[in-house]
Amino acid sequence: MIFLISDTKRKELKNVYFEDIKADVSSKDQAWEVNCFLVRYFSTEKAAVSFCSGRGISTNIGVKHNGLDATPSDKILKPYQVGENDIVMAYTDQRAKHVLSDLVGVDIEEFEEFEEVKDLSNDLDMGFCNEDGTFLCTLKTLIEKNKEQGECYLTGWE
């Protein structure tokens, strides 16, 4: 899993260097941490995902080390509806597209449905039923069941 580090000024990160650029982790506002026997730090999400993809490491994004200040809205997992039928948990609407894109194996630019993204944070009471119409759960319950997974696919047709 990849962790977003938003508190890079911590003393344990002093004199720790990025894997992808020649810079000290504490010189940037954020870093991406990958744990794979050794802890590695990357300057961009793309570099961290590329590193993980080539090694079979999960590319799910989790938040770690937020510090004591308020968490910016792009570092809070939210439910997003992508297209008409799929709901994912992601940090931003753009990340929601990537979660679904990775699941279905289609490039974002090739799939029109990825253009429609809706934040469902205010629709937590949305109910889900099976094919027979029997109530299964609410969006809030679905999120609670999957909250430890970080960015992930929740439900839909895919």
C-alpha cells in the first residue's frame, strides 16, 4: 500500500531522501511512502504507483502521518459515483476515476462514463437492494464495512 505523508517536517524524516529525485523528504510539502521490506519515499503519487506496479505491491492509497492540523479535503476518503452504476471510495473525483479505471482495465480517456463523477458524501442514507428488491444496506454501512481498504471499489455493475 502507498501512504500519503502530509507532515514531512517530522524529525525522523530529516536526512531521508526520495527514491525518484535527489531531494530530502523534508524539503517537500508531501511525500508518498511505500513499505516493502524497506520504507521508500517518492516525490509524486505517479512515481510511487509505478514502483509498486512493477513489483506486485498494492497501489491502494492510504493516508498516514497527517500531523495535528486539519486534514485538507483532498486527503479524506469520500464515496463517489462514477458513471451511472459504480460507487468507489477515493480521495478526489479524479482518483475515483482511476480506481474504476484500474478495476476494469480501461484507460480513462477511452471511456466516456468516467466523465460523470458525483460526490455522494451527502447521500449516506442511500439504500441498496438485491435483484429481488430486498433491502441490503445503506451507503454508510457499505463504507463502514470497507473503510480499512483505503481507496477501493464499493459496488455497481463492474
